[in-house]
Amino acid sequence: MRAKTVLPAVAMTAVSMVLTLAVVVMWLGTAVPWPVALVVGLGIDGGWLATLAYERRLAAQGDHNRAVTAVGWFFGILAAGVLIAHALTAEHSAGAWLAVAWLPIAAKALWLVHSMWERTALTPVALDAIRGIQQEARDEAAVARARLRAEAATEETRLTAVTEAGARVARVQAKTAQTLSSAWSTLETARAGEDTGRALTSVTARVTPGVTPHWELPVWGPSEPLAARSLESAPALTDEALDLIVDEIRTSETPTLSYREMAARFRAAGHSASEVRLRAAWKRVA
């Protein structure tokens, strides 16, 4: 992996130095003796190479010097400036020389990329650990997604079953209500009939005057338990006393009270008697 970044930087630097030396010798060789032009070209390349070597030494030690970096960029820009100036003043192939004038700047940029790679490079052990962590995270995410999809499908199935059960219950209730309504309508029609009115007088409200009083259904209301002391201390009422109390309660209001109202007031007053004796007393006084 190191060669992937250092080799392009070395190659670009070598090409840039060769081009800079050649351009300086060709360009200044017409104005000064060629040994002088050669020294100038080698000076530019030597300064660039020296600063680059010192930068690499500091980078190997984990250090950095901005002054050395600035000097290195100065030599790189100087080499690029020489190439650009030669391209602008050349009589032939000016475009070609201008096309390669960016090589020194590109070489410095490649060395910058290589230094950044060195600062962020990791060992194979660390890379394996990172890959393992990433794979574990992907596995957990996949399991979580599968669990969520399964829970969503289960919830959808449950809601569908509950909805269908509710619909069945609603249909049964509607059918039952319709049946009860029909039965109640039939009973109401029979009760309101002229021929059936007298027959139903014993179990329904009185429909015509002067007939046998209607028969009351037993009272199945809540009962309050009495304490053992009150049961022992309160003697049982005789039939005469029971008839007297029942008649007094029944006729306490006008019109006379029904059996249910009388029974409720009888027990509310603190009297005690079995349902059989109380109903028998009611029949006797009524």
C-alpha cells in the first residue's frame, strides 16, 4: 500500500527535476555560458530535493516544520514558474512546454498526499479489527430489521384476527337484538290483543277494570344480611301482626302500594319475615 502513493510521487519529482534542468539549460544557455545555466538548474533541483529529503526525515520522526514546507513549496513554484516562462517565450512547441509546466506543483501535491496517507495509515491488525466491528454492526442491523419485520407481520396478523372476531361478535349481537326485537314485538302484539288481554292479566299489567288482580313476580333484589344478635333478639311476627303491618304499609299511600313497593318498605322499616309468609299476608289483606 505504501508503494501506491510513494512511487507516483517519486516518478513525478524525477520528471519535474529533469524538465526543470533541461529548460534552464536551454533557456539560459543562449544568454549565459551553459555551465552557468547547468549550475542554476542544479541549484533549483538541489534545493527542492534537499527540502524534500528533510521533510521526509521529519515525517519519519512524526514531526513537521512549516518553514521547511514553505521552502519546498517555494522551490516547486520556482520550477513551475521557470517552465511557464520558457513556454511563453518559446518560438516553437509553446503549447507542449506549457502543458508540462504543472508537473512540479503536481509532484509537491503527490508528496502531500503520501504524507497524509502515512499519518492515517493503520496496521493490518487494526484494519482487521475495524472490518470485524463493521461486519458485526451490519449483522446486528440485519437482525434488527428482520425482527422488526417479523413483529410487524405478527401484529398485522393479530389485528386481522381481532378485527374479524369483533366483526363476528357484532354480527351475532345484531342478530340477537333482531331476534329479541321480533320476540318483544310478538309479545306486545299478544298483550295488546283484545282476546288475550284477560288471559295475560295474571302475569301482566291490568288491562281491563274489574278483573282478577295481576300476579306479581317474586322479587329477586339484593339482600342485606342481618346480624346474629338481631335475629336472636327479634321474635317472629304472628300472622295477625304481619297482616296488620302489611295492610298499614300497603294503604299508607293512595293509590295503594304494589307488592314490591310494600315489601321494600317492610324491610326498610326493620321488620323481618320470609318471602313466603310476606306474600301470604299480602294475599290475605289484598
